[in-house]
Amino acid sequence: MGVSAPSVAKPYDRMVGVRHRERMRQVRGLLFSSPFWLGFLAFTAFPMLASVYLSLTHYSGLEAPVFRGLGNYVDLLDDPAVVRAFRNTVIYAVLSIPLNALLGLLVAILLNQKARGLSVWRSIYYLPAIVPSVAYALLWKWMLNKEYGVINFMLGLVKIPPVNWLGDEKYLLIAYVMAGLWTVGGAMIINLAGLQSIPTELYDAAKVDGAGKFALFKAVTLPMMSPVLFYNVIMGIVGAMQSFAFFFVLTQGWGNVSYSELGTVYMVHLWRVGFQLFRMGYAAAMAWVLFFIILALTLLVFRISGRWVYYESEWITGGGR
């Protein structure tokens, strides 16, 4: 009886089987992730690409778009209403972002102390941050009312005449900033988490060297909190530049002040151009200009972050950027 030669088919079959199982795993992975990708393509990618095309056209939403190249973008530069709305948005952002970051940090430091009832106070400060924009805009619309608002009532207690917060452009941006500070609880809770993650050994070592409270804050708290502050600044830029619902509800239908006289922010003006004036192509161009402005500001903050943002490992080892 002869001895048969060893078969080379079995290793080949095993290799083919492994490849088949790998392909099946990939197919199953794609099938499980397909709801996300289909939703992203249908509701994000396609609308973005469509808006790029519409921004290059004259389009009313009721008729076929007429291609006009970069005409909408050129018109934006000479449109005083757009410049005015963008200026108001920038002023609001410049005022509100530092105030929110500073107040959020200070409140977090106060609520990071050892005292009774801190959980209650933390909840009280954080609750406004989760109130829907429309609800808290209606609340502030009542509080800022010239006739019966609680803000003017409090001013009257110290003999200050009532202020037309929402009907006078001089005070409207101040009203925006005041109302925006009401939601400082969002930044507060993030700062609180950052404060509680700072190693106590750093404070102990600094105290041994004779550091006081101010020195501890300057040499330990601020450097260790800089990544959290950096995050809050980035989110503040994005939120302030594209806020809509709060400003829209707050400024609609007040007194006899015409639309052009109000301190309109960019997104509210964009809505008016697109859905009241039916200049959809022009509104799409406005949206893309805002996108690139926010992108540029974000990249700028990332670029300069190396000068003031310190991460724990770099700070402890004395390394820099």
C-alpha cells in the first residue's frame, strides 16, 4: 500500500475561509453602521452640497435657481444690513464669551468648597442651562419688558427710570449679554469637573513652598484649568456666532421699532432674508460666509492655544510647547 502525497488544498481552503469570514465581518459592520451613514448622507452631506450650489444662484424657493456665480458673495460685502447684523453678533460674542468663561469659573470655584447644601446650589445654578431656548427667551422677554418687567422694577427701587431694553438699540445688546449669562451653569458644571480633577498633591506642594490663596490660584488652578477654559472658549465662539432661537423669540414684535432699527444678530437676519424675503440663494451664501468665519476663528484660537493652554503631564514635568 503506497503513501499518498500531502494535500495542499487544506491550507488553501483554510485561507479562503478566513478571508470569507473577514469579508462577512466587514459587511455586517457596514450594515450595522448604515443607519448613521444613510442619515448623514441624506440629512447632512446632501443639504450642505445643495446649499453650496444654491449660494451661487438666485433662488426664491418657488422658482428654478438661476446661476449667478459669486454674485451673492460680492453683494454681501456691500449690504449694510448684513454688515450691521454681523457687527452686532461680534459685539455680543466679544462681551459674552469672556464674561461667561470668567463667571462660570468663579461660580465653579465657589461651589467647589466644602459646605452644606452644595448639591442643591449646584442644581440651582445648572438648571437654567437645560431650559429650552424658547422658554428662557420668553421668560427674559417678560423680565425685560419696559412696563412691567422685573428688571425695571428692581431699577425703580433705586430711583432709576425704566429702560426700554428690547425697543432701544442702545440697550438691546446689553440685554442680550445679561440674558446670556443666565445659562452660565453649563460652563460652571464643566469647570467644576475640571477643578475636581486637579491633583491635590499640587496644592500641597505649593503650600509647603509658602504659596497663599492667590498664588495657588495663579500657579496651580489656572494652568490646570486652561484646557477646560479653552474648551469653553471654543464652544462659546460657536454658540455665540450662530445663536438663533433665543434672539429670534426675544426681539420679535416689540413696540413700533422697525426691523432695520433693531440690533439684529446675524442668524436672525439670515432667517429673515431666506424665509421672509425669499432670497434663498443669498441666505445660503450668508450661511457659508458664517461657516468660514467660525472656522477661521476656531483655527485661530487653536493656533494661539499653545501660549496659554497647559496640559497636566506637560505642566508637572515642566515641559512646554
